[in-house]
Amino acid sequence: MIDFTKFNSLISLTTYFNTEDICKQTIIESRWADGDIICPYCGKHHCKTAKNGRYHCTHCNKYFSCLVGTIFENTKTPLTKWFVAMYLISSHKKGISSCQLARDIAISQKTAWHMLHKIRALFSQSDAEGFDGTVECDEVYIGGREKWKHKSMRTPHTQGRSTKTKTPVFGMAKRDVFINAKGEEEPMSYVHAFVVENTNKDTLLPIIGQFVVDGSRVITDELNSYNGLSELGYTHEVVCHGSDEYVKDDIFTNGIEGFWSHFRRMITGCYHDVSDAHLQSYIDEAVYRWNTRKASQTERFIDMFNKSIGLVRKWSEIRVGLMAA
């Protein structure tokens, strides 16, 4: 098995993954570490190796390569460029645009855009990772900057929580701790965030009920949509932003608001603008970066590589020891 922990820089990565054969062999060793080749079509074990280097399933009689069932399937872009792209995407704090990626690895902007969206698909949030303990909830509105438009082109009555020109996004942040390499505890928060149709009670409470464990402590602002959390079995505490109250002992929503600030900077500084059709994928990317911000570049690349071939880990498990196991 290859030791991924040695790839602590782009130079070390490109020096090792310099041919297609090395990239494919790494995928094979990581995907089928015990040598038991599993058919991606029917799930049969112990498939045979054909003369052309592909694999043959004697059960469904299909031939396949090590790329079938991964994000690299049917790609015409060299794997060496895919690996560099994953490393660049995982190491940039606020992401990388398709134009910049195209320049960095010498491909077209259209190809880079498709590669980025394929990789963003790896960041999709899991319903299995629920929150407990203390959870902060808040909502934000993306887009709709009417002040930059000419007065004749502005949409009336778009202030505040209007969704005429803005898209509402709802987020939850679990307060937690992170064990660093020295064995010390550091404050940490994990986030879930989703595009929502609106911020009404009937929309937000079911999401909280799905992701937050019963009996948890939920902290929100004074939005009326959160009324009823106590009846659902949560300990509901409120910080009144309308009264210029932002911190009351340990009652605050600064954690989730910090994530919103990071997300806005990512959009403004890197992508400049995103469409509603792809907004959730950009949110998933921002959530992944936030939840793995304590991880090193190496750890993030290892996790992205594992996701690319179908091996999924929880955010809290993105540690060198677990990834190398």
C-alpha cells in the first residue's frame, strides 16, 4: 500500500504520480487492498484479470477497468491531471476557479468546470451525521445585491428577508472539540447547510428535527420560525440580535455566523457569483472545507482520493492515522 502521508506538497505529489500506470496502480491498491477484485456491476468477488489488463467478471460476463464506479470513469483527461486538481482543490482555503484550474493544469476552462463539479459531488452532506450537544442555527440570504443596479432596474421591496431576488440558506453548527497532534483539545464546530425554499417554521423545524438529536440544546436568534423547538423536546435558547444582543454567557450564534462569513468570502473572492442551480454544490464545498479546516493538506487529499474511488469517512475521522489505515 502506498503511504499517502508523504505527499505534503504539490512537488512531492507530481514527482510520484507522473504516469498513468502509477495512478491506476494506486487506485487498484486502494480500492481492492486485499487483492479481491469486486465487479462494480454485479458485486461478484474474485474477478479475473484479462489479457488486456482489464478485469473480467465471470458472473455477469462484463469487462471493466479500475476506473469504473469512480469519478474518473470515461474521462479523457489524464489521471495525473486529476490528481493534481484534487490536491489543488483540497489545499486552497477558499477554493479554486475553473479558469485558474485550467491554467494550472493546462486544460480547457470547460473541462476544468466539469472536473470541479465532479469533485464537488464528493462533498455532498450525509444525513447520517447528526448533531447533538449544543447546536447553533441561523439562516442567510445569498444574492440579490440591488444596490449595484441602476434605479430603473431594481426590484422593489427586496429588503430584509425577501426572497424575490435572494436565495435563503439554512445552517446548523454543532459545538465540539478537536484533538490535535499533541493530544490537546481545541474548540471546533461542524456545520450542515442547505438551500431552502423559505425560512418559515414549517420548513426549518423539520430540518432541525432530522439532523439534531432529541434533547439537544439549540441556540437561535429571535426569528419566530424557531418557536416550537421546546415542544419538540429541545432546550431552546435565544439571543436577541434585534436588541443588539450578540453574546449572553455562552448563548450566541457566532459559530454558524463565522461559517456564513467564510462562505460569502469564498463566493465573492473566488467564484464572484453562483447560480441557484449550482448553489447547493458550492455550499457543500464550503461545508467540507469548514468541517475539515483543522486537517492538513495531506489529510484532505487522502480523504478526497478515498471519496473519488467510493471510500467515505466521517468528518471527525479525517486524521492521518485513520486515512493511512
